[in-house]
Amino acid sequence: MRKTLLDLQALHASGEKIAMLTCYDSSFARVLENAGVDVLLVGDSLGMVVQGHDSPLPVSIENVAYHTACVVRGSHSVFILADMPFGSSQITPQETFRNAAELMRAGAQMVKIEGGQEMVPTVEFLVSRGIPVCAHVGLTPQSVHQVGGFKVQGRESAAAERIIASSRALQEAGASLLLMEAIPLALADRVCDAVSIPTIGIGASPRCSGQVLVIYDMLGLGAYISPRFVRPFIRETGSIEEAVKLYVAEVKAGRFPGPEHCYSS
């Protein structure tokens, strides 16, 4: 039986960290599930690590639906979260719902949407119609050209306040999870204090309710310079399965991320 949103909320309430990794196929889904991962994110990062693009922008809703179905077939108990790729949610709430419904039909239990205050009406629309939403703030890779590259966000005071305000607004709109990417440690801690829903960090803070990494990054397979928040666990174990088990153990124990994986103001 698969973990549900209620199970993730129970982990958060008990103080147990949520271990999340990206996944794009059935074979990795089986390995990650057996190693104790709680959530598999079918991320639009597949555009870079699977398809070979230099950003996630070329990924389509059909691509994510296909990979979601593959991950679902390879697993039985993990929670499945799927990304809304570029162009699939930055439209009307009604059209976004149709796209999200395609991912839910493929087996997703929740969709992840990038953006701040501007996405509040869309989140409200989806949640009111039965589609759980994970909000994504901070560095939003689908806006890579607008923000000038894959850069840490929220270092300026005004930008930090916008991220905090957006996080609160997205929670009020009904988002059930909040993912924070590449923001300063102190800001991430403030966001954790500002919301009550579970928070997932990637280059954020050890205080987050859970952590996520791109699976190929933690296995040292990235074809680009790894960001600060990546720890290549495979180099400590020599085995994919043991690397994933170590990642889960380090997240659950609160030892990952360490200070060296976080950003200063």
C-alpha cells in the first residue's frame, strides 16, 4: 500500500524527516523504494539528466506523464510526486487542471508547481477540485532565463520577504507541501517558521521537514558542475543501493544537509 499525504503529514508531525529523491524509471523506482525512500519525485530535471538538454524547459506534460507511469509500475509503497513542466501551469487554472489531471491519471498522487504569489489562484483551483499541490519557491528552474541562470535566490531583503510572503500565501491557498530550492540558510529557517505544512529542502536548511536531491547527482553522474547542496553519496559506499540507504539514513538523522551544503546570506 502506498504512502499517502496523511502519512507524510504524520512524519512531519512526529518530527521524522521525509527522504525524497527524483526518479524517472521503474528500475530505479524499485531500488529507491527498497532502500527506504519516502517520496519519489518525477522531476522535470529529466530534461537535463535523461534527455540531455541544458535546462528543464523542453520537457512536456507528455514526457512527465510517461515517466510517472514508469515509476509507478516499478514501485508499490512510495508516495509519487510529479512536476508540472514549463508551460503546463503558467496558463489558466482550467488548463492547468487538465494538465495536472493527466499526471494524476498516470499515477501521481500530487503535482509540484513552481512560482510564488502569482500561482495562488491556480493552487486554489486545483486543490478545490481534488488535486494535491506541492508549491516550489526560491530557485525555480523553469524561470532560469528570467533570473539569469541557476543562482541562489532571496539574498536581497526584498526578495527574501517575497519568498516568505509567497510561502504563506501558497499554504493558505491549499498547498500541502512546500519545496524550497537554493535559498540562504537563514531565509529557509524563516520560511520553516512561517508555515505549518511540511517543507522539503534542496540547498535550503537542515530544519526542513525533509530533503530532496536529483538521483543522478547523488550518484555522481551529473554531466555538469554539481551545486553546493549535492553530496555524491555513491563515493562513500561504492554501491547504488547502499548510497541510497546512506542518503535516507543521513536525512532521517538530520546529518544531511550539513553546513557545507547550505548557502549564507
